[in-house]
Amino acid sequence: MPQRYARLAIAAAVLTILLKTGGYLLTGSVALLSDALESGVNLLAAVVALWMLTLAAQPADAEHPLATASLSILPARWKGEAF
């Protein structure tokens, strides 16, 4: 289920980037271009979140006896450090 929300976040980020880029192309507003580029950070965070949630959903094995559930918090940390 969390992966579904991460995919939705990716779709929303792509749509946001497209709309802001379209606004920039229509108006020439550098502020919209800057905002579209900044939205790329949100897209990257959503992609990393999906990756980590996918890894975290894997069951424990001999190499990872405690499983990988703790990986799901890493994207939030990375995004916080990016800002």
C-alpha cells in the first residue's frame, strides 16, 4: 500500500513539473522555471521513497536477519538534508 502512495507522489511531481514548465514557456516567468526545477527535488525524493519502500517490503533473509524495514525512513532524511 505505501508503494501505491509513492507512485502517486511520482505522478504528482511529474505533473507539477510539466505544468510549471508549461507556465514558464507561456509566460517566460523565471520564477516558474525555478519552481519547476525545484520540483525536481520532490520527484527525486518520491523515486527514492518508492525504491526504499520496495526494498523495505522484502522479507528477512540470511544476509539481512533484521529485514530491511528501517530503509523506509531514509528518503525523508535525505530530502531533509537536501534542503
